[in-house]
Amino acid sequence: MITRERTVVVAPGWRVILPAGWISLPTDPQQAPRAITKLVDVALEGKPRDELITMRIGIERMLRAQCDEAHRQGARSLHSLFEPVAGALVSASLVATEFVVEDTDSLANTLLTTFREDDGTVEIGFVDVGEHGALRRVREEVATDLLPDQPQPVNTLGVDFVVRLDATHFGLLSFGTTTIPLRDELVLLFDAIAGTLHPVPVAAAPAAG
């Protein structure tokens, strides 16, 4: 299975470019299971099903858990690195949501205070995302609910970007990984993807994901 570089909608009228190897799945509980099964069927086509059953179950379980979490966050799509890198599976995902703030004057200070008070925050600051300013946070956490039936703790890394889209609308790009040995390389990748954020005419853009 080979996927090419492509653009995806992250908010009405806004897109980012995903590198080759990334896929997108609906987060709707009625659509996600079928989409995940179809994706895994295509990825494992032609390979011995019995020999890969454990891998298949693990992949489907992880993708369903990620779609469920993205749905709870209000995202319509989960974007995830699906193809192996140098023969190894690498965890990397993007969830994009949008929110409206009427009192925008105090938003930056409120977010800075909230992020700084979060024990998981290890880095925070303002950066340029494409041609737009953004508040960027890097967070490290230990999650115990990534897989409902496997409550063992898992180290996670996240990079969040809060970007102002217009007068009252803001976009939140949340990247995440559990492949901690590639922490530095993945942070660079997440920064690069966020840096491709660009506007397109709203009339030409499908619903945000």
C-alpha cells in the first residue's frame, strides 16, 4: 500500500499538506470501523492472513481507539502515519479541530496560563505557521487509556498549534506519537506539516477534519 503526498482540510477554508504514507479516517462511530477494516484489508492484501492476525488485531484496535478519541475532541477525521518507515511502524497522528472565541483579546494570556499550569507541558512559545502566527506547545504525558483493554501506561509526546483563522475562529492542530525514541525527528515532522497550513476559498473546501 503506497499513499502519496496530499492536502487535507483542517478547518473550513484551511488545509495542510500531509507527506506520503499518511492516511485519513472518519471518526464517526458509524463509519470508522468499516473504514478501518477496509484500510487494513488493502494494506495486508496478498499476505498470509493467519500469520498476520495478531498484527491486524493490534492495528485495528489502535486505530479505533484513536478515532474514538478524535471524535470526542470534535474532529471529523483522524490523520495518521500508516506506512512503515525503514521497515518499522512509527506512531504519528494529527487531529484538527476548530473553536470560536468572542473575547479574543484575552485568549493568548488564557492559553499561556493554562498550558504553563499543565504538568505535561515541556515547551511553549509563539511561532510562525506558514504565514500565520500560532501558539505552540510541546507536551509529554503518560497515558493509561490509549487502549481500553490494555491499561498499562504508555509514554506519549504531543505538539499542539493554536492558530487564528479569522476574527473569532481558531484552529487547533494536535499532533501525537508514542514512538518516543524518534522524539526529535517527529517534532521536526510535526512542525513541518503545521508549516504547510494555508488558506483556500471556503466554497472550494469540504467539511473540516
